[in-house]
Amino acid sequence: MALPSLHTTLLLPLLLNLASALSLTFTGSTLVLNDIPYYVPATPYTTISFPASLKSAASAGGLVPVTVVSGVSASNSSLSTLEDIIGGFESDDVWSEGFLEAILVQSTEAIGPYSNASLILPGANQSSILSILSSNGSNSTTIPSGPYFASSDGSLYQSYRLYSDFAGAFTQPLIPAGNGTYQALPANIAGIQSPAVGVPSRLYYTKTAQQPLAGVRLGVKDIYDVAGVKTSDGNRAWYGLFPPATVNAYPVQRLIDAGAVIVGKMKTSQFANGETATADWVDYHSPFNPRGDGYQDPSSSSSGPGAGEGSYPWLDLGLGSDTGGSIRGPSQVQGLFGNRPSHGLVDLTGVMPLAPQLDTSGFLTRDPILWAEAAKVLYADVPFYNRYPETLYTVEFPTTADTAADAVLLDFLTKLEGFLSTSATALNLSTYWDSTKPAGADASLDDLLNITYPILISKEQIMLVRDPFYEAYGAVHDGRQPFVDPVPLVRWAFGDSYPESALTDAITNKTIFQDWWSTEVQSNDSTTCSDSLLLYSAGADPLYRNEYNGPPGVPSGFGTSRISPFAEVPDFVIPRSKRLKLLPLFPKVGSAAYNSTITLHTEFLPVTVDILAAKGCDGLIFNLVQDLQAAGIVNASLTGQTITGGEILLRM
């Protein structure tokens, strides 16, 4: 008998160990149906008795595209009823005519002559196999209407349409992983540096009083924890060091409980500090602003939600954060509705801090109606007043229509004055401070608040983020320090250069301003919540992402964008997209023209207005915006090259 060779003796145990350690997991599959890419998850939504008639249906990978129709009974089982129901599916971006390969009608009773038949719906380009799914017996699950893929073993899978993230807005596209957790989408489509984002059909969801956001597709800024997924905070070392979150951040959980569907985590500038595209972004590439020539800065730090909302009609809502302008900036340059809420409206557990005294959670969206619906979920205790103050202030607002942007702003002001039956008063904050400042306060607002913001954000983030991060990273990397982008480093170094007492001084100065503002400028009112409204505009000037602007500095000084962080009042961005009939020279009204150095053509940037009210009066502004929309003064924004639409330039 031949003895085994030494090679065989050593190799066999190794092969046995490898075999016993083998882990093979099916993560789903991708299909292309009529040139549209889809992801089919690994776990079926439910199982059905596979109709024998489907055996002749077209399939790929053992999967048949089918349309499920629920809610049909003997009393409404006519063919015209079926046609009407399916006709309503055409507005859904996931469902397509390819899913008419088979129509599965779910019913608890026999519904006439259409069982196991074949028919051609009016306007359809193909015949459909029609079969009845009985919901009696062991499987009584009601299957939501919509597009599915069915396998011969009876597995029925929900469909995720795959879209290209051509704007580079996402860090991780996500899908549910079960037990309230999420995982990275294990699918992609062709494209250079463009991951796929999978979205489920809206037909699967029905809004209710308990779930007013059912089916709303939500992108989450990557400083919020999402259960099962790592948080990056815009830093590669942070992402690699810490484990996945085990629970959702509090704001995220509130939105999920209301039915929102998370489709991914979205890019943030590093540690939510303000960074300029290309010049400051090192670890990750800044998203692309779709407006104008396509090479404008998307602003920060909620850069991903801003670029995504401006680019993708399939994305409904972005969850961002605002400390010093991180929601408002991206909303302004991309022409979106965005809100920095009153400070303290929602618990920020599970959200990376910049400065707890200033941090807030808010939204970026194109739709003012959805904006208010989401706000009622996130800010549960905010009253929604529908009587408006008569006092209207403007700060640093144009007085003559010297530019297209000025004309748009003045037109909005005129219409708002008419709507409120009032006239605006121009307010010079420096002069007003001089005449009403508290006894013993600094001579000017600039003197009082010059370094208040950089001290707060640097001192707090050093304690809450940097120091714990450096310690944890060094413990597992032999004392090494992780890479950090230039902007956070400059700001942290600034904070290190001041004594700890500077933080106390900054908080004191912020409190002085806040008390002054609530007493002298915007006070609470029992009838209108706020005794006044205040308008300002950030302007509409180009900021190219291919220009270097020198090394980053410290965000010192005081301006209109600092009012709401220091006063803790709501500050809402409103895009102005109404076409003005009296301005024939400005064809893209709601936008400001500029001569692009990229395209060498005239392009257009959004024009927006910021509205402020007294602290806690967020609901007042939400209601005002909805009423202004009903009056035709405010319109929803569109995706595209401008806020009124148009093909995005240089799109991949």
C-alpha cells in the first residue's frame, strides 16, 4: 500500500480547516429590465404559491418581473378597475411597463373570469399573464401593490431601482439589513466614481397619521449614527477606527418611526467644519453642485444633502446639521428649502458635535410641503401659528434692482409686504446695537462677537471629538496621529492658543447677544409667536471649485449668518423661483446670471431669501412658506441646472 506523501499529509488538514471555516453569503443580485438596472435583495419580502402560468414568463436568473395589485374584490374586479389601478403606477419611478410580464392580483375571494388569463392593457406594448394570489390559508400577508421579482420557489422580492450618484453626494448607499439595522448596498452600475443608490418603490408605502413620512426617501448626513453602519464624520481614519453604530441617532430614529426610508449616508465636510471644494477636501472629494456650470462650490458642511437634493428627483429629503451655516449655505447655493431650527428643538444624541451651544438638526429639500411635514415629526412640540406679525425687518437688503438677483429679491419683498399688509423697515444692526445695547456691553457687535464663534467650535470640538479621537487612534497605532484635513487643524490650533477661560467668555458674549436680540429685535408674542420677521440674503456670487483661495483661516467676525446661531432663533432659506413677467432681460428669473469661466457662456445661480423669527417660532415660518406657496409667491424647486429645471451640465 502506498503511503501518503508529506505534501498530502500537510495539505489535507489545511484544506479541511479552510472548508470548515468557509462562509458564503448571498447578498442579492442585479438585473436590467428594459435598460433600467435593479437590485434584488437577498431576503424575499414574502413567499407565495408560484402560479403555474408564470412558468412560461420571461425571466433572468430565475426571476420573473411581476406587478402585484392589492385591494381588488368581487365588487370592483372589472378589467377597467384593474386598468385604473395599474395606470396609477406610472407615476412611480421604480415600476415600469416591464413589470407587466405578469400581474398578480391579491384577493380574499374569487374575482371573476380573469384568473390565470392573458390580457393586453390599453397602451401596453406587451401581453400580461394574469393570475390570482389568494390571501387565504397559511399566508394571509397583504402584499403592497407594486413591482416585484418572483422566483419559481415562490419567493417574492421587492425591487430597488439603481441610480447613479453622479454628483458624488453619498458616502454609503444603504438598504435595510433586518432588526432595525442597515447595511451598505451590495450593488453597483456602470459609471466612473459613481456608486449606485438603490431606492424602493413608493407604491409599497401608505401614509398614515402615525407614519406621515411613509415612503419618503431620506439621505442622512454622515455625522448621524445609523444602526449597523459606520459613521465617517468625513474622515477616513475615523471611519476605519470605530465600529458600526448599534442604534440610530435620535433624529434619525424619529424620522424612521414616521415611515421615512433611508437610502444612504451623505457626504459632510470633515468633522462638520466649513470647507471649500477641492482646496480643503482631502480625505473625500467634495460633491458637485448641479447649478450653473456644474463646477460651483456646493458649500458645507451638509454638502452631500445639498448636492443630492439639487441633483436627484428620486431623493425627497436630506437630513443635515447647522452650527454656523451648514444647512443654510448648501441650501442657498443649490436653491433649496433649508432650515436651521431654534436651538434645542431636538435631542442630538448620536450626532457628532461641533459645539453643543450652537448645533442644530434640520432639513434640505425642494418641496416646502414635505419640509413642513418632516418638521412636525422631528420637532414634535413646536406650535404652528397661522397669524403673522405686522413688523417686517430687512438687513443688508438691496434697495434698487441693479442686478437680476436684486430684482428677484425686491420682487419677493414687495409681494411679501403685500401678503402681510405691511411695509418693511431696513435695520442696521450695528447702529441699532449702539442705541440699545446692554449697559457695560462692548462698543460694537464686532468687538463683542469677533472670536465667539471660532472659540466655541474649536474649544468644544477639541474636548468632544479631537482629543478622544487622537487617544483612541494612538492606542491602536503605536502612538501615531491620524490624518486630519487642513481646516479642522487650523481651527483646533486656534482653540489651543487660547486659555480655557476663553470658552467661558465666548458663552457669556453669546448670551449677551441672545438676550439683547430677544428683547430688542425679535420677541415672542402670544398671537403671532414672533413679534416680527426679518429678511436677509446671502447673495448669488459664483465660487468656483477649481480655484485655490489660499490656506484656510479662522471663521472670526460677525455677519447676518451668525445671528441665528448666537440668538438661537430659526433661520429658514427660501428659494425664489417665481418667474417675473416684468423682467424680460432676465430669462431665468429666480436666478442670477454670471459669465462662467468654465463654459464661457452665461449661466445662472439660485437666488434665495433667509427668514428669521423669534426663538421657538419655527412653525410660524413653516406655515408662512406654505401660505406663500398657495398664493403663488413661493414655488417648489426642481432638480437640474437651475431651480426651474434644465439638464445638468457635465453630468457623467
